[in-house]
Amino acid sequence: MGRSQSLPRGDDPRFGPDADDSDSPILHVDMDAFFAAVEVRRRPELRGRPVVVGGVGPRGVVSSASYEARRYGVRSAMPTSQARARCPHAVYLPPDFTAYSAASRAVMQIFRDVTPLVEPLSLDEAFLDVTGARRLFGSPATIARLIRRRVADEQALTCSVGVAPSKFVAKLGSTRAKPDGLLVVPPGQVLDFLHPLPVDALWGVGERAAEALRRLGLSTVGDLAEAPVGMLRRAVGAASAAHLHELAWGRDPRGVSPEHVDKSIGAEVTFDVDVADPLEIRRALLALSAKVGVRLRGSGQVGRTVALKVRLADFRTVSRSRTLDVPTDTAREMFDTVWALYTALDPGERIRLVGVRVEGLASAQGAPRQLTLGAPERGWREAEAAADAAAARFGRSVIGPASLMGDPDARRKENPPHP
């Protein structure tokens, strides 16, 4: 999100919705301020007000900010304390990933109604290849307009779409179309589109690399394209130099990969105050296990390896994992595993952050289930699935592990995801 916020909106008529899209079959669809927009959708009284979603404690980080909040300089990945200083009158909300995941599934289904070639990048963005959809739905720009209309009509949300001959250019296109816009880049004008952009618009150019390139006098993509590759190697290394040189000339051969699957699903919390109380750490791990279980079941996946992450007060980070005999998507089994890992670790120091992650993911369809001698026919998974159904109807806050009910969650908040 930070990269998109650094690029200005594109208003060049050469790249408007009516530009030649005949050889630009790749779409990048990016939801606008997604988490904040979902919150405003279910709280209409917030419409038009600055809304910030993320950790609300002193160590919290902004996950999403409405465009009203962005006018005050609030950005994703910014410390919440800094956001409050810039926009104290904003509405600050903790993230609700159950609601965001449900909205994401509905939006992704709209994409798949148009083409099976959909590659999700995160909850709020995806690449689409609409080559095969033209006969049924029309040109790529027409399809982009259809998608934007359906997202608005059916989900009461807005999105921005870039239409281009490659994934890289399409993603930049959606960024420059924000908010609630459509931008088309014809193949013959890719360099006209790319070369005026700041050098940090290129994938792989972070703050440090951008500064190194600017010291060489390379401030735009066009400057970088014309620079000798040897100069780039000295600034960013051989591998990055070759990669950036190709992107600067608009060359990106990657296709849309619809089989993209998350390698892991996890959640973590940073405590507002470093803690040593085993009971509080236990409660945090239980809450995290519940969140991961919801996400696994919501995505129809199970995982074989359960991992624990612990960050100590001095910022040292320790990780431990255990591979189960059969894959799981139940919070109870995840919690039992990470608590055993934590107990064995016995850090003996104050804790800044804990995390739970499940790896080795596979489809839950047909996955083997753990059978325990003497266990009831219907057990933890059925109970948690029933809780999912109740939460979908009444909200996640009204149901959960008994030891967590009534917890004001005043000392910690979940860290925002990093796509």
C-alpha cells in the first residue's frame, strides 16, 4: 500500500478508459482502502469521516486508512500513534479479518465469474487475464468497467483497475487510477507511461535502493532505463540490476497464475507493554490460534506444520515449529501445539510479540482427520465450524473461547497483515 500512495493519480488522456486496449489483456484490480471501506459499509454513519483501521494501542500500526484520513497524511504501515497526531479526530478501529475475508471472497467470485484466470495477491487485489473472456464480455476495458460496476452494485465497495499488456504495468496502472478509477496502457505507449514515473515505482526498489539510485542521478524510471547496467550493479547488485533494467523497459514476461496458493496462514500480536505473565501469553496464543483457525476454514485449507514466533523485549526473535501427524484447521489443536512449544522454550524474559502460523497448506477437501481413541464422534472441529456460522450471523465478538469472552483486549491488538 505504501508504494501506491507515493504515485500521483494519472490524468493523461492517452491512458484514459477509451484508449486502445486491443493488446492489453491483463487487468490488475485493487480495492480502494479495503479494510476501511468494509468498516464504513457496515457503519454508514462513518461515511465521509476519516477512518483508520489497525492496531489501536501505543505500538499499533495502521493497516488501512480511508481517503479522508489520507488527506491528513495518514498512511498504511504508519505507527498508529503518529496517525493520531496527524488526525486526532479520525475514527480508529481494530481490524476484523473475518469481515474482510468474507468481503474478499465475494469480490474474488465476481472476478472468477468473468475469467478463471485470477491470481489473488492478497485480500484486496488480484491479477486477471481476460484474453478468453473477450468473446463473451467484450474488450479488456469493457470487462474492467463491468467488474467495477458489479463490485459497486453488489458489494457497495469501489475498486481501481489497470489494463495493460503485462502484470507489472497493469499494477502501476491501477495505482495511478486510484481512487475509484480505470486506466488503460496500450502496448505502444508503455514507455511513455513508465519513464516519467519516480524510480521507486519499480518493484524491488525500496527506500534504500531508491536513495542509492538517486545518488547516481537516477530519479525516474526513464533515467534508470538509459543507465549502463554496470552502473546499476554498483548501486543495487547484479541480480537486482538486471531485474530493474528489464522492468524499466516494460519487459515483464510473467503470466497470470490462477493456482496461486498461500504458503502459510498466521497471525501475531505486539503487546502494548512487554509482558512476562504466562497467563496473558497463554490467552494471546489462544486468541491467535482461534484467528488462524477461522482463516484456514474460511479458505478451505488445512496445515501440517504449526509454528510459534516469540519476540523478546530486546527484539531478539525465536521461532519453533512442530509437524503434526495429520493436517489440521482447528484452533484447539494449534493452541495445544504452540503452548507446548512455548512451555518447552521457556524464554524467561519479558515478551514483546507472539505469533502463530500454520504451514504446509493443502485443500481441506478429502484431507485425513485425526482420530483419537475414545473421542466423541463430533468434536472440536464441528464446534469451531458452528462458531464460525454463528459469528457470520452475529459477529465474531459474541462468540469465542470461554477464557477470552469479555476480554477488552486493552493491552494488545493484532498486527496488520503484510501482503
